[in-house]
Amino acid sequence: MEDPCRPFRQLARNARLANVRLHRACLALQPGEWEAARVSFFPSLKATLNHIFIVDRYYLDAAQGGSLGLAAWEEEEPFATIADLADAQAALDRQAVALCEGLQPRDLGREVRLIRKDRVQRERLDDVLMHLFLHDQHHRGQVHAMLSGSSVAPPQLDEFFMADEVRYRVEDLAAEGWDEARLRQ
């Protein structure tokens, strides 16, 4: 039987590699473009990428039994610069990768407690992780679209798993200290 944890490891690694590419693109923006008003769910690249960070911090903390809860949302945009955000997001991404690399099949059904304003929501870990990765992918797509209206071309975000596309990810894997074998685990 196929390892039921493998898709979560792959999604965590995909998120890391996609964030690397988006952050690299945002670091190349002209002054003022990072915070410039744009058409999307959130009004700027800055707001959207800060939102991804906040949500990642909230769900990863809950998935690991933490008590951060609603404090995750105390600051709407905790990072003023893409450089600071990229560093903090990298740490969260590595936390997500480590969590998913350590998963055992028995962990997937483990209860996660999500502190909400009016209740404690109880969900399965696999559902929380799937929600988190799809949430982030949705908002990274918005960042990708917003970059289309900037001085920086949006990066490719869909070359992380197909065997024939290895040549497109060699540098990104090396930057993370990963190789093709680790990506496929």
C-alpha cells in the first residue's frame, strides 16, 4: 500500500519551493511595488504574503499542539519588508516540512484543536494540513497574478514533481539542501 503521508510531505516541499520563487521575485520589485495597491482578495503583495504567513503560523502551531490561537491575528501585517517576511516564512516552511516528514499514518487522524473566537474547533490533522496547503496555494496564485502587473515577471510555480521537469528545479532544490530523491519521498 502506498504511504498515506507522502502527499503531505510533497505538499509541504512544494509550498517551500513555491515560496522561494515568489519571494525571490518580490525581492526584485522596484521601490513601492511591494506595498502598491493591486486588485485581488488582499489589496497588495505585502498584505497577501503577510496573510499566508499568519495563517501558516496559526495552523502549524495548532497542528503541533501549541497555544498561539487567536494571537496569530494580532498584527495584520507583521512584516514591513519582503526580506523580513521571506526569512520568517522560510522558518515556517521548514517547520511544515519537518512536521510532514515526521508523520506516521496513525498521526493523520489525530485531533487538532483550533481556537476560534467563540469555540474550539476540532479537526483531523490530515484535514488541517490539506486545508493549509490549499489555502496557501490559492493565495500564492493571487500573488502570482499580482506580479503580472509589476516590473517583475511571475515565476513558474508548477515544476516541482514531474520527473521530466527536474532541470527546472535543480537550483531551487540545491538552495534548500534537497535532492531529487528527497523530493520524491
